[in-house]
Amino acid sequence: MMTHPAVLARLVEEYERESELRAAGPHGPVRQQMEDVIYTLCVSTGTRDIDAALAVARERLHTAWLGDADDAEAVARDGRTLSGTAG
């Protein structure tokens, strides 16, 4: 089973956001959120480290967006919706 591209897009966005927060200084909640996102990305992509997970996720997103124009618009729309509701 493959993770939906919109979910991968949200996870990559969360990872990038958490990375920026962590760069500002290590905080307990930020560290835990970062670990959660890394774990979820690895599980979602079938990888064991964040670099590989990001590479696989970005490749899947790239492939998804190269598909049918209607599908790409739906993925982008879903990604925005998921990002907007993420807690």
C-alpha cells in the first residue's frame, strides 16, 4: 500500500517546518514532534532514515504531479486542506 501523495506532501511540509523550529533552538515539544514526523515519513516510505524518506517522498510527489493535470490539482488541493487542518 502506498501513502497518498497529499499525506506525503503534508509530512514533508511538517518536517521542513519542524527543522526550521529546531534550528532556532532545541525545545522538548519541537523535538518530539520532529521525531514523530521522521518516524511517520520513514514508515510511509518504507525507509529507515530521514534522508532516504525525504528522497522517496519527493520522488513520489514528483511522479504524482506529473500525472493527469486533474489528479495533480486534486493532490495540491488535498495537500493544502490537510496542511491547514494539521495540529
